Amino acid sequence: MNRNSFTHILNIFNDTQAQLLGAYLAEKDIPHVIVSNHDTVYAGIFQPQLGWGYLSAPEEHREEILRIWEDVQRPEDGEFLPE
């Protein structure tokens, strides 16, 4: 799949969310790219301004990714645990 066909889907707030979301999307074979806004050269000054990072994926997966994202943000209900 061509990365040029990827579009910004959502912003990610921390490393834990990035890892968890990435694991679920990989499990479901949903193509995606998670990009951190951290830059070693600038000592990470962009993360406080821009947030931890973002997820890009093909537009046709947007709805499913957003559904999974909602579940990742509220794992305390226990219904969205890895198999």
C-alpha cells in the first residue's frame, strides 16, 4: 500500500496509547503509521505544543480506527482487551 494514500486520522496523547492502539490495529491487519512528534535534535520541544504524535491510515479504515480509539481511551470497562 502506498503511504501517499494515508491520511491523518487522529492525534495520540501518549506513548501508552500509541503502543496499545498500534497493537490492536496490527492484530486486525489495518494498515497504519504512528508518528511521534518527538525530535531529539530539538530536545522534544514540539511534543508539548503538538501533542505526543498522530496516526495516519487509509481513509477507508477511519470509522473502524475511531471505534477502536474510543475503546483504547476507556479500557476500565474491560470489554476491549487483547485476545
